Amino acid sequence: MEIYSYPQLDEQIQATVLPNGLRIYCVPRADSEKTFAMLAADFGSIDCHFTIDGQTHDVTPGIAHFLEHKLFENEDSDVFALYAKTGAEGNAFTSFDKTCYLFRCSDHYLDSLEILLSFVQSPYFTPENVAKEQGIIGQEIRMCDDDPGWRVFFHMLQG
């Protein structure tokens, strides 16, 4: 494990890489009342393909955001209901280059971590819930089209 110290911030980061390539970072804070965990995938809104074992797979643009939403559903209930049982708050976001799933809690950290690791590894898709999600994402896109700040930002990027 490597340790990165930032004395000017009174912070320390502990880092390691598991044999499967998963990078883990821990920022211990003895005085914090909450614990926070995030799983970040290096796949975001600009990504339209990925490579596994040397084979490239093309995917529909927007798949990262779609998965951000869909992974919170499972066959029995939604993940937010599972987090509620542990007292945790779950969330997710997609940026241009990554998709992140996270939670924060004050108790039952290991139970909440198990929920996080479980739902990102076991997606649940049905034709019905996929169609529903396509409609929701369409609404979100239309909302951004009506937001002047987003319009200016994307026109600036196009320029």
C-alpha cells in the first residue's frame, strides 16, 4: 500500500491496486461522522466503445448514463430501498470520462459497501424497464436543451 501525505491539508491517502487491476483509495478521517464510498468506472458520456481481451465493442452513445440509472434497479426492489435499510444515501453521476456510484452513511458501512458492490456487478434488465429508462433519459436530454448554461457550454465545446 502506498501512502500520499498532504500536511498542508492534514490529509493522507492510502492507495493500493488489487490483482484484478481495481484501484482502491482510502482517505481516513478519525473526526468524521460519515463514511463515504465511491466506485468509479473509466467510462463516461464521450465513450462509444470499450475493449476486452483485445476485442473492441461498439456501444450506443449515452450508454454510460443509461447504465448509471439502470444499475440501481434489481429484480426484488430498487437499490435506494436497500440503502434505506442501512441508513445510507446512494447516488451516482456520469461525467464525460467516468461513471461513479457512491453512498454515504454513519453506520453499517460494510452492509452498504456490499450493496454497492452487488448492484454494480449484477445488472437487471427487462424490455419493460429498458424502455422506461429510455423515456426518462430522453426527458433529461430535453431538459438540458432548454438550459441556457448547458447550451452555451456545449456550443463552446463545439467551437
